[in-house]
Amino acid sequence: MKSVRRWKVAILIGMLLLASLTCGILTPSPGTIPAPVVATRVAVTVVAPVYLPPAADVVPLQDTLVQIYERVNPGVVALRVLTEQGGSLGSGFVIDDQGHIVTNYHVIEGVTELEVTFSDGYKTRGEVIGTDLDSDIAVIKIQAPPEGLYPLTLSDSDPLKVGQAVIAIGNPFGFDGTMTMGIISALGRAMESLHESPSGQLFSAGDIIQTDAAINPGNSGGPLLNLNGEVIGVNRAIFTENFSESGQPVNTGIGFAISINIVKRVVPFLISEGKYDYPYVGISSLNDISLLVQEALDLPRSIGVYVTDVNSDGPADRAGLIAGSRPSSLPGILSGGDLIIAIDQVEVKSFADFISYLLRNKSPGDEVILTVLRGDQELLLPLVLDKRPGP
């Protein structure tokens, strides 16, 4: 009994000692100054507030587009073309109050029956009075009261800049009055025309506008417009490697339009004479000169128009231009030809520059001065332009 009591007393004393030690750890003993607490400094990065520019006010642009559409669409027409092979659709636009409509030649090629439809539903038949295979232009004449015609304003395509906003209105896939928007992607492009030369090659078309505005089958012949609602080009073609299930080409953001300055030059002749004669030089050339080609042909520079062939008794032949005649390391390309670097003192960096200058500014019978590099010589050669021959 006594031993149990002693054991309990010992346990109680031990618990008191443990409590005392614990309190000594947590509570400072009398007269002891607690050690100061050292604060840890945390580096704080102050981020300056980011002020985003206000969102672009799209209302003025939206209003502009609406106004352009309402003003221009009445002058845009849908074309339904019947040929012996079937039918097709296209677009066009009114250019005067005499009932003349501009479109593409390829839209009306082989036409036997032509129906013209306006945005208000008015329909009439049209007659093709002039065609141009070189730039792919045609003029249609309709009989309609002048008060029902809304001629579009034709702009000046020379001051155009890459990056400018443009609008296309037309009849893609038969959806009349469709409006799309994009920018000018490039200027002064060249591409094959529909005019075949006596040798079987196709002459070149120039001064082509490239755009990413959506252009699809049925847009051909419709207007390409600036933000003033003025026509800067005639939609002609697209480049694509994609096709729909029905075999129709699908837009990939690379479209082409004939510059309006070419149209303004050609159309008066199509109305009065039914045709237009293009200037003719009588050469074949490389489209572009790479460094590899420059080295292989031993050319002094990689820009210009390298002459690969001169047509016998043509303007270039009579002016004394020389084509390549010596073998080179490049298959099918001979060295020793002239390199045209300017025309009328205007530098040409490529064949596209050369043909665009000619088509915009010259006619058969005009004289031009070619600046030519021949070996280490720079020559000035006068050349009198002829008209392009037929097949």
C-alpha cells in the first residue's frame, strides 16, 4: 500500500517538473529580455500597370463598307452565259449610261446566249461588242433606260500601294451581290494571257494586282474597289491547288485583278473598234534571275530582263538585241544574251516590270530606248514597237 502511494507521488512530481521545463521553454524567466524577432525582407516586384490601346473603333469602317455596298452594288451585274458546251456564271459592272458593261473575256468566251441581271432583279440580254485576249477583257452592250444604270467610278491604279484595303463585289458560285474584303498583296504581277503567238506560246499580261480578298468562280469580271468605292481593278483569276468536290477551284488567298489603268486604256478601243492592239517587242526572256543563273550565264547582275530568244525580223531583231547563243551549265539556257536593265530610263528589275511598263504606257508605233548590258558594255538601243501578231 505504501509502495503504491510512493509510486503515485513520484509520478506527480515528474509531471510537475516536466510542466515547469515546458513553461521555461515557452515563457521567459523573470528578468530575462526576450531576443528581438528578426523580420525576413521579402523582395516585392512592383509591376507597372499595362495600359492597352483602346480597341479600334470599327464603327466608322463598318459604316463606310455599308455605304460603299449600297452605292456600288446597283452597278454590279451577274452574268449567265450559255455556250455550245454548257453554261457558266460571271460578274461585270456598268461603266457608263450608254449601257456598256466590262467583264472578263473568259467569262463570255464562246457565248451563244447572254443574260444580265441587276441587283434589283431587272434582267436583260446582252451583246458582246469587243474582246481582248491579252488582258482578258470584254465589253457587253445592253439596252436599258439610263435612269436604271449606275455606272461605277474608275480610279487611277498607278498610286496604289501594297497593304491598301480593297473590296470585291460579285457573283461567286451564283451568290449574287457578295461582298468580300482584303488588302493589296502585291502590284505589277505578270501572268500568261489568252493570246497565242504564231509559235504557239502565250503572250504575257502585265500590271496585275494581287489581292487576298476572297475571289471565287463567278467573281470573274467583277470590280475590285478601294475604300472610296472606286474601281481599281477587274477581278480575273485565283491561284490555288485546292478544289471542291465538283472540281471548282477554291480560294486560298491569292487572287489577281487587271489594273484599272489597263482597262481604261483598252475599253474605249473595244467599244469603237471591237479590239485593241498591244505593243510588241519580239523577245523571249527569263522571268527571274537567281544567283545560280547569274553565275552560270556570267551576268554582271541578278536583276533585269535576260534575253533568251529574239524573233526574226521583229522589233528587237531590227533594234539589234542579241539572244543567248553559247552553251552554259544550265539545261536549255544559252549564255551571251543581252540583259535589259531599263526602258526609257525607268529601271526594270524583272520581266514583270518590263511588260507592265509597256502595257501601261506604250502603243504600237511608239519608240522606246532600251538600256542593255552586253558583256562589259552598256548600250542604248532605240526600238520601234510593233503590234502583237495573231496565231
